[in-house]
Amino acid sequence: MVQNMTTWPMKIAIVLVLYIIATEAALTMRTASFPIGGLFNSRTAESSYQAFERISRIGGTKSYHGRALQSQVVDSYSTALDVCSFTSDGKGVAALIDARPTEGICDTTCLISNRYSIAHLAIGWEPQDTLKEDLFTFMYYPPPDLISKAYAKLIKDLEWTKFTILYEDDGSFIRLQEVINTWPQDNPRILFRKLDPEGDNKEIFKYIFKVARITYHILDCEVNNVHKYMEEIVQVENATEFLSFILTNLDTYTINLKDVPDLMANVSTMHLTTTNTDRWRDLGMNPDEDNIQLETALVADALTHIEKAMKKMQGVDDEDGQGLTIVEDFTEPPSLCMRDSKAEYEEVAWSLGENLREILLNTTAKGFTGNIEFDEDGRRKNFMLHYSKLGHESQFIYVGDWDSTKDSIKKENTVQDRSRTLKSNKIRVATRLGSPYFLFTDNETSPIPYRGYAVDLIDAIFKQIYKEEKVKLEYEFYRVDHDSYGNQIPGTDKWNGMMGDLIEHKADLAICDLTINSERNNIVDFSTPFMTLGISMLFREPDPEPPDMFSFLLPLDLDVWLYLATTYIIVSFVLLICARMSQDDWVNPHPCNQNPENLQNIWSLYNCMWLAMGTIMTQGCDILPRSVGSRWVAGMWWFFALIVTASYMANMSTFLSNSRRSNDINDVNALADQNKVSYGAVYNASTYRFFEKSNESVYKKIWSVMSSAKPTVFVKNNDEGKDRVLRSKGKYAFFMESTAIEYYTHRDCALKMVGGNLDSKEYGIAMPKNYPFKAWIDHAILSLQEGGHLTELKEKWWEREDNPNTEDCTAGDQADEEDNGSLQMKNTSGIFLVLGIGGILGFLVAIVDFLLHARQISVKERITFKEALMSEWHASFNPRALHKPVAPPRSAPPSTATPSPERERSQSRAVSVLRAASSFINFDEIY
């Protein structure tokens, strides 16, 4: 019992001692100050060393104390020896902030830190190849592939189509790997040029700007060399407002380019930090004097991050609410010296290293570079880059942010392009002389010496810009040499004409009937199209032939008509002979008399010709043959008449259709299939290039004919082509833009557009690549188009201005279309003439017959010719009398005078001739 009583106080004492020991250990851990080392050398910024020293000395907590090593050597082995000496004699470090460039490898110091389980906090930009194996290394510089991804996104947002990468060392290919890898294969290739920081790079810039003519550039260089390169660029290129740069160094936003006042280029950059002047001043540093760079900010952020992690190790309350991790067994870190074997490293490795690594991976902090957070491999994640542009005051202005988690740029501010600051007062507009786009005024007192569609369009665009942007732009036109659109000079990379002036920045804009095509678009930019068109054919209708009043005879040839008339006569005689020979055609004149003394035959020559005429006229006849022979002849004649009449009608229909057809050529296929009409285009212009490069079989055939034609079918300009069409009288067709054809056809009704458009193209305003006012011009054109102003301008210059032709050519075309199905009087007047002549001839024959009948009555009734004539006249032309007497009434006794012998002989001869003719033709028995 006594033994038990003595045991309990001993147990209580032991528990108290253990509690006191544990409490002391916890207090010791909580009050322990972890040693943090900082490694610097001559290649690190002085401000980084200062930031480490000053930040380590301030603050209300003692979770760590900093010790900086300013090494005088740069090679890896010597630096490792310095670190060994620095951490010996019980002066080890729990974490080492290494501000030296990594060179993409884990050097000796890095390897030793990892072997001893000491956190190695690297500041350099280049990721280590063995980062996944070096578990204790943390890269505070964001991964280059993610930063490169941000620049790739920026290039896409800026709509770059072709650019160069200017670099100083091969590390640029790592820093820009995503830009290079994501560039589309079908886009123009990236041009790479290495710059010499110590040498002269003007020839490189001259080649890029003058020969390659590239306006977009990525400049990857040390921030201290930016001024040098920009000064060289200004010396080579005067028109820097057409250039754009992306500066990839994350410290670029801190520089001021006031020393290069002639630099008017658009300059963009991204950066991880902001100025934060007040925060640096709170740390005892002056940003204006200490040259604080990204490296310095990363050192400060590393201290912030490690301090927060160590507070968690000490169990200090975490304001972010993250879980606390209390490590009670604190041991001193080992010295970072080289050992002979891996086992020796493991034997003395810091026991708390694994804990600190896990805490660092799970700890997030906010620093000068934004959110500080790491993935499992010790790489930064979930960070943002700030996007800035160079402003008019030569300082960078914040625009927005790029988010690494979304790969998107969110713009917060609108910063006007620096290039929109005009160096000169007026914008020079190049053009060429040609209606209706640009003409010189005849009025010498006019304040503006030129006029035209292009002048009015530019004026309307600039007025619209002033209305929308409140920026007044002035312009002046000038006529380009030789009125040339511009073509590449053979054997060189230079261009002439308007294209050459734009490339050399002699002109800011170029406007005329300038077609947008891929070849031109490679060297200049184009505005939004202001006119849509296509290639078509300008043709002149052949002079109309004088109207033929006997056109109804044209369906049959003259020989056919002659043969037809001869056949008609021959058939009439054959029918007469057959009818006379055949007994069936001799009939009883009096059917009631069964025994007639005489037989009658009605087939006189007159009746045979009447039957033949009625048949071929498809009118028939009231008498028909009776005998087999005459009927056979009549039947063959009817068959012949049927064929002739049907052929005539068919040929007449074809003739009328052909006479209405203005031209056999109605499209490009018909033009290509014939050889009577030649055709051409403006030499070396866009239409010329269209046929030259076309793979369409019809167009290739047309190009083959045009290129081999002798003499040449090509002309210098549209006016010359139009004049050649007019002179050719339908023997020459001219390929040109449909808008020009519309202009000419409104002024000359002899000209017409034949066929539809062969292609679809557009006119635009040309400007140098990366022209600063392109967006304004595009928007102004769209506004004018939506408001109908472009249509009004076209109607003004195409239909009203300088149009001497008062005739509405389109109305004439509509009238022709309406009359397309009618037969005109000018082509049918011959029919009326034949009718008139036939009627007059029949009237004369009737008069002669009337006179002969009166003569017969006078002789038969023995009265005077006058009496017989008057009696017949009154009896025949009395409209109320339907009958007349066989013999006229006598008004006097018959004359008893004896005619003279000569008169009797002449009368007997006349009577004998008339009787012979009457008996042959048989006038008295016409049915």
C-alpha cells in the first residue's frame, strides 16, 4: 500500500516533466527563425540584392532571417564552393533563393540543394530540363511556354498576317516556342533575323523594311538594348507609323522612349509586374533610382511566399484560412557542401525539407507578380500578364490582362494607336487620270483643280471620319507617273506605279478603279470594298443593214424563184396539153341535151395557170381536172407546191429569227468558238492577269488566242479599248470591268455589255501595310454604304456627270426587247408594193377588157363606140342595178355610112387577132 502511494507522485511528476518538455519544444518551434539564403553574383541585378537585404530586415514576424551571398564567380563549380563555405559551421539555410540565370540546367548548387532536401527557389526564366526530378526546385519565373502562348494570342488579336522575329540569342526560340509552333502553315513564313547588341544592324532593318516589306515585328532582346534598336530603325525607315512591334521582354514597360521622338510605330508589350511605386517605397527602395526589374520583384515574391510557408510550419494563424501545419521537431539545416556518395547526402538531409516542400506547394500568396501558386513540378500557374501599348507620350499605357487559365486577353482601357499621330498635315492620295474616277477641272478659278468619283468618295470618307471620331484629316491628290496601277519590276522586288508609291510611303492612299487581288494584297492593305463588279465583254453591234422592202423574197434564193416561175409556166402548159388530149375533160355543155352537136373543154391556158397559182398559194381552185393524166399532173404539182410552201414558211421563220438576233456572240463560250471577232484587254492589268493565271479551259483558250494574236489585241487603258471597239464595227470585243462598261454604255448606245460576269471582284482603297487609319476608313465606307451614299455617288458619276448622250440607252434596249416578236413595216413594205402593183395591173386589165367589150357591142349592134361605152358604163356601175340587158338600147338608127376599104381591112385584121387570142386563152369561158 505504501509502495503504491509512492508510485503515483512519481507518475505525476513524469507527466509534468514531459508536458513541460513538449511545451518548451513547441515554443521553441514557434519562436524559431528559419535561415533563408540569397545567392547573387555579377549577372544579377543590384536591386535584387538590395531587396533581399531590406525585406529580410523588416517585418513584425521572425519566422525567417535572411543571409545573402554575393558571389564573385559565375561558373557553377566555383559558386558551389562559395555556397559550401557560406553554409558551413552551423550556418545552413532552410531555403535558398537563387537569383542567378538558370541556363536551363540544374547546376551544382541546385543539385546539392535537392540532395539535402533544401528548397531551391530559382528566379531565372529558363526552365530546367530535370525539373520533374528536382523536386525541391521552384521556378518563380512563369513558364516560357505559357508566356509565349500569351504572345501568340496577342498576335491573333492584332490580326497579324506576316511578321519577323528579331532576336539576340537562341533562347528566343524557347521563349517564343508557342508563337512559332502555332503559326498556321498556310500563312507566310516567319522571317528570323539575329541582331547584334554591340554592332550595326541597319542593313538587317533595311532588308526587312525595303526588300521583304514586312511591317509586323517581334523584338526579343534585353530591355537595355531596346533604345539602340529603335534608333537604328528610325534611321532606316522614315515612315515608322506603318510599323508595329511586340516587345517580349517583361521589363519593357518600364522604359521611356522619349529619346526616340521620330518613332511613330505601334509598340505593344506584356509584363508580369506593375510600377507599385508606393509598395517599393514602403520597403525602403526607390523605383526611380534603384532600377527595379522583374528579377527584383521575383526575389521579393519568393521571400513573401517562403515567409508565409514558414509561418504555417510554426503554426502561426493563417489569414487566408489555409490549414495550419505545426512541425515540433526543429533541426538545423545542413551545410550545402559536396559529399562523396548519395548515401552521405541522405544521411544528413534536412528532416523538415519534405514538410517545407509540401507547404510551399500548397501555399498561395500575392506579390509584385500577382498570384503565386505552383503545380506539382514546381512551375508557376494561375497567373496574369498585363498588356500595355506605347502611348503618344512615349510611355506604356495599361490596356488589359491576359489570363493563363483562359488564354484570353481582356481589355480594360482603349488606347489610341501611336501611329495615328500625323507627322504631316495632309494625307497624300495617289490616283490615275481616268473617267469618271479622277479628272482635272476646266475652270481655272476653281479652288480644287480636280474632280471625279474618287475625289468625292475620299471627301465623303474623311467627313464621315470627322463625324465619328472627331478627327479632321486633310488630303491632297496627285497623279501617279504614267497613270500606272503598278507592277513588279522584272528581276527586282520593287514595284512601280501606285503600288510602288505606297510601298515607298510616297503615298498614304491610292484610289481609282483598283481591283483587290492576292498579288497586290501581299504588298499593301486594302480597305473595305466600295464597289463590287466582274469582268465582262464590251461589244459594238454591227451597223444595221438598210431595210430590204423585198425581204419576203430572201427565204428563197433568186435561182429558186426563177426555177419556180419557170416550173409554174411549164406545168401550166403541160396541164393544158393533158387536158386537151384527154377525152374525159371534153364534156357536154348542155347536160339536158343528150345528143349535143359540140363538146366543151374548159381547160384553157388561163384556167390551167389559175389552177397552178391557186395551188401554190394554198387557196385551191373552183375547177378541177377530170381525166387521169391531168389529175396526175395536178397531183404532182400539189405535192411540189406543198413542199415549196412549207420550205418557204420554215425559211421565213428562221430568217425572221436571225434578223432579230443582234449578234451571234452572246457569251464567252461563243466568243471562244469563233475566229471572226478578235478580243483583248488592258495589258498587264488585273483582267490580263485573270486570263493569264486562270485554269478554266475556256479562259485558257481565250488567253492563248489573245497572247498569240498579231497584231496585238492588248491596249494601254480602257479608253483605248473602247475606241478600238467602236472602230472595229463588231469585229473586236474588249474584256474589262463591268463598272467601266456601264459607264461607257451610258454614253454611247452603240456599245453593249455581252454576257454575264466572268468572275466577281471588288474595288478598294489601297494603303501601306499596317496603315494606322485603316479601321476608320473601313468603318466610314460601311457607314456610307448603309446610308446609300455610295449608290448616289455612282449614279452621279455614271449617269449624269459629263454625259453628252441625252438618249436613254437602257430604254432603247427595253424597246428592242418589247419589239422582239414583231415584224417591222420596213421589212414588209415590198409585200404592199407587190399588192399595189398587182392591183393596178388587174385594174388596167379590167379597163382593157371593158373597152374591148364595148367595142364588140358597137360592132355587133351597129352603134358608135361612144354610145356602147356609155351604155355599158351606166349599166355596169349602177350600184342599185343587179341586172343589165344583153344589148344596150339604141339612141340613134344604125349608121349607113359605108366605111372605107382601108378601115375595113384594119378592122378585119384586129378582129382576127382578137379572135385568135380569145380562142387560145378562152376569155369567154372563165370559171
